[in-house]
Amino acid sequence: MMRNFIWIIVLVALFGCARLDDIAFVNDNTIEAYLYDNWDEDPEFFMPEGEYDVADSMIHELVLPSQGPNDDEPFNIRAIYIGNINNVNTDSIIVYCHGQSLHMDAYWPRAKLLAHCGGEHRYGILEMDYRGFGLSEGNPTEEGMYEDVRTCLRWLKENGANNNRVFIYGYSLGTAPATEMAAYFDEFKPRKLILEAPFASAENLGQESTLINFDTKYMADLDFSNAEKIKDVSQPLLLLHGEVDDYLKISNGEIVFKNYDGVFGEFVRVPYANHSGEMGIPPAMGLDEYNKTIHEFLKR
Amino acid sequence: MKKFIFLLLIISSCAPSRFVEPLKKGQHAVALDVGGPLIEFGGLVIPTPMSSISYGYGIDSTKTIYGGIHTTSLFFGNFQGDVGATFKLFNQDKYIPSISISPAINFIKRPDVKGNVWPAVDLNFYWNYGERKNYFYAGATNWFEPEATRVHGESTLKRFIFNPQVGHTTKFGKWQLQTELKFLAPGTDNEYLFVPYRSVFGNDGATGLYINLIKTF
């Protein structure tokens, strides 16, 4: 009997290569088209009917080949640009990196809301589905996600955008590529960074949940270390976090903000706000107040 | 991100108390246990599917040494285990229970990570009853975090984690079936934690459920 147990241990150890990297992504790549207002599942939050509408003529779907140094082949990722696509070279643009769920349709209310920030189409909005999300090809990975956002920034550059008028905004999982770009993408570095409900790092999430000094490398190769990368961000930072966020505790945002040492930082603690849904930050603040906060930061 | 994230819990709270009652002198035992903290998953409340196997040897009727390997963690390429010893401190006197104490070292290592060690001490009170000498027990598993700082230079969240427990062991000849309910980290608010723990005390800590099958020989 003892010999059998030892064999089991040896075999499991030899083949013990399971990893949990996929846990970061709750993507849906089964859709056939983006439906925007006609998407009939629960969106990130509900918008008042008839307000913040975006004309179809202002929605531009993009297909961008994304290939990083570790990719054998390019993946066609999907993005949308909301605004006058002929004015990319003169517009101020918010690059919005969405969270871990599904695909861009789930975040359509947010895209519409930002398209009205500071007035209708005051800013062009560029949003992308990372590889494996929505109609984007491939499977999601941390590095792939960074590469896909780099691809979108390169598209802006190739279309004449001025990086001094480009601002990057990350929500939840999207705070990882947003911080990465703001810190390290020298080719086209966005001028300002907005983080909404960021996590400090995968390791911090593990430690806050287990109460012990646990290294997530035991289970996954995920890093997502916003708390370390933010040290290399010098641009202005606006950080918003819900005070009752029960998904990514506000302590995550506090650690990220504490480590920021750039030219201007503002931390908005939103009372009663949770991570998402009808008590997510925009509805909890009030949609107009939310837009005003974003606009004030971007124009200062 | 909560999807499957509960497997992070593999590191801690992953096994019931080992050998609450010491083995007989010269007796060997092999055990397989499954279970872990209750979490909400897919709309259901389930115990996390941790598993480990352990071996014990009775030095005499009051001292048992043991070691365990955490099999679920092995699937992730980690060498995680625990070694310890159970000492019987006090013999039962009618309704006054026997008392045992089990100091142990928990460890985990993988090639690309420096590794961790966590000391722990279990203290249990147990009451044998009936012809088979089945027993109830109540006690606590106490974990200690040796490092004062954690990731990003933050202070360690808790240096000492107190986990009270109750359980029962049923004996069937050379087999024993141990069931244990553990109250993990009471006093810790679970409402804002990333892992969707469930506790019989609402937002207070987490509740763990474990089953352990032991074969003696």
C-alpha cells in the first residue's frame, strides 16, 4: 500500500504542471457580432434610456493585427473607435481598457458615457477586446493583453494622434495594461493615467485572501503588479476606488496610490461604491458627476 | 477573477487536525483527507477540493510522528507538506477529556520560488466513548506567519491565525473516518476579500469542512 502511495506522489509531481493563469480572464469569444445597445444581457450598468446615445455613424470597428515577441503569428484583435475617425490626428482621446468580463458589449454603457465626458464627443474613445475576448482572436494571456493595448496605441500613432492628447484609462483588470503603458510604452506614452478599482498585484490578492505571505507563483505565472509598475509612472494619475468594493478591496487602490510618485496624484474614494453593477463607481457617483470628475482631471 | 481563484487556498487551511489521538506503540497509519474552506461557487456553497495524504507512526501510546504531502498542490508543481508530532498530555478521566498537542511545520517549495515555512500548533481535547473508542474532539489549529512584511513592503496581515475546530472520529476495525468542522480566522471580516468565503457566522472568517480516511496497520 505504501509503495502505491509513493508512486502516486511521484507521478503527480512529475506531471504537476497545472497553472491557474486563466483565472484572470472571464472572457466570452462565442459572439458573432458586437450588438452595442441591442446586447440583451446584463451590461456593466444600465444607462438612462435616451441619454448618452451614440450615433451609429460615430462607431468605427477596427481589426488590428497584434503580435508580440513571444507570438508565432499575429492575432487579429477587435477595437472600436467612437468619434470622428477623420479627426484622430487632432482629437483628444481616451483609451479605455475594460475589465475581465466577456467582451466590449458588456462595457458599452461605459464607452457611451465616456463619449459624453466634457460634452458629446469631446473625447474620442478607443476601446479594445484583448485577445480571446469577443471577436478578438487567440487566447487571453497577461503579456498578450499588454501587446494588444500596445497595438491600439500604435494604431493611434500611425493615424497621426498626438500622445500629448491621449489619456489611458484602466478599469479593474484593465488597470494592468493601462499602468504598463503609462510606465513603459516609450514609443507612444499616454499623457495621463486613470485607474478605476485597481488591484495592487496578484500576489496581494492572494495574501489578503489567505492572510499568510503567500506567493501566487505557486499557482499561476500571473504578475499584474500595478503596485510596483506605478513607481515608474511619472504622468498625472487619477485613481478612483469604491469604499465598499467587495471584489477588489480598496486597500488595493491605497497601496497603488501610496507607491505613486509622479507629478500629480488624486485619489477619489467613492462612498457606497462597489466594484461594478448599479453600485459601481459611475452610478454611485452619479453619471454626470463621474464624467465631470474625469473631465476636470483630463483638462487640468 | 473569482472563478477558480479558490484554489489559492491550497496553501493554508488545507487539512484537518492530524492524529488528534496518538497511535498505539509501533502502529502505522496512512490517511487521505479532502476538504477545505467553504466558498460560493456557481451559486452553490461548496468546500474547496483540497486533498493530502499523510503517514503516521506511533512511537508509543502517547507520541506519534507524522508527515503529509498536499496532493492538490502537487498538481501545480509545488512540493507542499507538513511534518509534526502529536503528544498526549492528559488521559481522559470520565468526562474530563484527554488532551493532545501537535506542533508541526508546514512548508511549500517550487523551483522558481524561494519557499515558505509556517509553524503551527494544534491543541485538542477529545473524549473517547463506546466499545470502539470513537471520539469527539474540540480544539484549535494555530498558524504562525514568521515574516513581518509581505508583498510591496506592507505589514504582514496576521502573524498568528487562530482556527478553532470540532470533529469526530469513527473507528471501523483498522479504518477510521474523521470529520472536522473548522472555524477559520474568526474575527476576520470576509466581506471585502477577493475569495468568496462562506462562514456559518456570516461575514466572520470562513468555515472549513474536512473528511479524513485513515487506515492503520
